[in-house]
Amino acid sequence: MSLHIIKGGLIDTVQDGGRRGYQHLGINTGGVMDHFSARLANALLGKELDAPVLELHFPASTLAFTRETVICVTGADFTPLLNDAPLALNQPVVVARDSQLKFTGVRQGSWCYLSLLHPLKLEPWLGSYSTHLKGETGGFKGRALRKGDVLEWAKAEDLAPRLSGALTHTLPWKAVGLHALTGDELCILYGSEWHWLTAESREALLHNTYYVLPSSDRMGYQLTGEPLKAAHSSQLVSSGVSFGTVQLLPNGGLIVLMADGQTTGGYPRIAHVVSAHLPLLAQLKPHEGFRFCLADGAKAEKKLVEQQDYLCALQQTCALKLKNWIHAH
């Protein structure tokens, strides 16, 4: 009862909702890059929203299942094939023993998520299963998955009778009415050092088109666009930062801290991407462009609450649907 890595990917890791409460010790939150898509995968299987998932980046791993289970793939569309047949996104699928899942090309997005009905046998670190790559701990052996890795299941249920000899069975429910995977416009809130920008640069920030640089990673997305200017050359004492903090670099460029970003930084914090739009930012590919727009706190909170309400309702509904399907067969 295990999951085998037949072919290693670029940077595929075990992640969950993140490791919270240790930033004061210099340990970042980590966790998934696109929290909406990861939670969606779990919700469609009726699991806890922040349960561990596999976060995949293209080129992604090829996986083999040694026991029947139910899977769900969400987030980026990497053209998934299950036993060489197209696999539906955002919809639970029952897979047979010895089935193989592979990803053959990028259609949209940067991060793909695989949730499994049966939990993996993993040890948490500081209350989280997320892989801390710098600290080489958490997740699966504290590192990205490699060819030959075997991830054991903590428990499993015999689903073979439900397949009736078929290799796969797509369950009759799926997520609909989802937000766009990527966005042309990302909302931001004023940062503590917003006023450090010149008036012209504040205006330019909201009218420029920014592009994600290929050097971007889980720590931060570096942006290229018209350089911005600070109104003075004051030095900032190293201060707290978080996922979504927009920092002004000495050369006038911008970097947005992502899931593995540090806990403190010395660059001016001119803005913060609202939490509900972090998934849109995370899914941007290198050279894709977008613009910033200002939002107030009430609007940002409303967007996040709407996402959470949707996922909670979906999770409860799908948990009941899956339970009824298993008992009916």
C-alpha cells in the first residue's frame, strides 16, 4: 500500500497548509504555493482542507499506485494522463492497483496539486507535514521527491470491488464556478513603507505591467517592469515580512515573497498582495504579466471569506457524497 515515484520531477514536494506560530524563531510558514487549489483537491475528497498534498511543478513526477485509491488533481493543467488516458481536473477519480499517473505538458499555471483519499505515512515537524527544503526536514525526508521513492500509506480501504474490474472510475461530482487560475490584475494593500515611494512611483506601481522573471521560486517572485524610486535613502531596520509582502529592491525592482520567504527583511515593504489573490500570483508562469490594483481591508477580507465559505461547503458536501458512494457499492 504505497505510492511509487517512477520518474522524478523538477521540484515535487509534500506540502500542507503551513507551519504556523514559529516565525518569531525564524522558521517560515512554508506550505503550499496555491492554497486555494490545494484545499480544493482535499475538499473534493471530503478531507480536511489543509491535509497534506503533493505539490507538483512541471516537469512533474510520474507516479504509480500499488493499491486502489481515490485521487483528485487541481491547480495547474499539466495535461495529466492516468494509464495513458486523459484525467479530468477538479474531479475525484478512483484508480486501480498498478495505475500510473503522468503529466505530459503545460497548458496553464505553475503548480499542480494531487490529493489522495488515503493518508500517507508521514511524520509532522512542528505541527506541519510541509517540506522545509532549507532545513531539510518535514514532508518526505525533508526534500523533493526523487525517482525510486516509496511513500507508504498510513491506512487504506479496499476499493477494488467498487471498480468492478475497470482501471479507473470518475466520480460524478466536480468543482464548478471556480475563479480563473491566473489573473491580469492582483489586488494589494498599502505596505508600511508605501509612503517611501515618490508620488510618481506610487502612481506607476498601479499602472505598470509587471512580468514574472524565470529566476522566481518558492521563496520569492522577482518582477520586471519600470523601476520605481524611493523619496529618500533611509535605511530600514530588518522587520517582519510574510507571504505576499512586496519589497522594493535597491535597483528599483520588486520582489514578492512567496510560501518559503524569510520571516524578516530589510527592504521597504511597499505593499502586500491580498490573501485571496496569492493563488493567482503563484500560478503565473515566467514572462506572464499582470498589474496591481489597490484594495481596502474590508474588500480583501470579503474575498478571502468567500473563498473559505465555498471550500468549507464543498468539503462537507463531498465528504457525504463519498461516504454514500462507498456504502452504496
